Amino acid sequence: MAVILMALAIIACGQGVHGKAINSMIGPYTAYGERFYMCEPDNRPLPWRWHFRATHFNPYKPKELQRLTGNVTTTIGTFDDNCWMKVIVDARSNNQWKENAYIFNFRKNACRVLKENAPGFYEQVLKKREVKGVCAFNPGVYEADNAPIDWSFPNVPILPYGQYRFRVMVGRDKTLNACWAADARTIPKSD
């Protein structure tokens, strides 16, 4: 009987405890880019290259978008839904990179995949050259000049907070056309 009374007392008194919530390590996030570079194999230049830089992220103003300046330059081939895309995400933990933390392999529809999974990047860099809503881009230079970019990924709504390295490989058939890399961070999304 005493055990039951003790349990009821603990349950009833538990509502009077006012404390902070435990910080989560995973959840809705705000992402921002730190560095953009090429990940070409064996220093072999690939026909599709990107050259970007982003403004510094201000943690005191987390809703203020980063601004992106640079370009994607393609010399041969068309970027469309006949291309494949592979995204390898490495996570930083214990002061070293844990390679292949996440691997996303899209065997076709690379253009549509980019449009749906990284709409902020697509909107600022590629959409201006879109013809009649068709997701196909010929060789050329695709620029962003101090463009505000929303690094949201609608198909990945929650993610562990931390530091990541993204490697995006794009090609057609068995030919690798691009290998782009970016270092990024995720922090808890503010209300």
C-alpha cells in the first residue's frame, strides 16, 4: 500500500517541476553552407564545374538567408532527366570525418531530383534558364549573383545537428560529368 501511495505522490508532484527541456540532437534544422569546391578524381578536370562562395551565416539572425555568388559551368552534355545523380554525405564526429554517413543514389531523373530536393539552389541558379518548364539545360554558364538562397531540403525534414560534407556526382550512362563538394552545418531551427 505504501508503494502505491509513493507512486501516486511522485506522479502528482511531477507536474509541479519546472525545468528546461533536454536539448535534442536531431530534429528540424537550419542548414548553411561554409565552403564549395570540386571533388574531381585524380585531379582530372570534369566538364561540369562549380565555383561558388556564400556569405557568412549569422547565428544571431538564423532566419536571414545566406547570399550565394558564383556559377556552374558546363562545357559538354545536357543536364536533364536522362542523367543520374549520387549524393554522398559524410558526417563530422570525434574530430574526424565519418565517410558515407548517408548515400542517396538516383539512377535517373537527376534534374527533377535536384529541383525537388534542393529547390532553393535550383531556383537561384538554374530556373532562370528553364525553357517552358522543361528540366533540361544545355552547356553554358549558370550564374547566381549575390542571390539569397534557402538551404532547405523538403524531403529530409529532420537531421542530426552537426557538420557535413556533401559530394554530389552527376553523369550520363557510365560517364561522370561532375563531382561537386560542399561543407555545411545544421543547427536547430528557430521558431
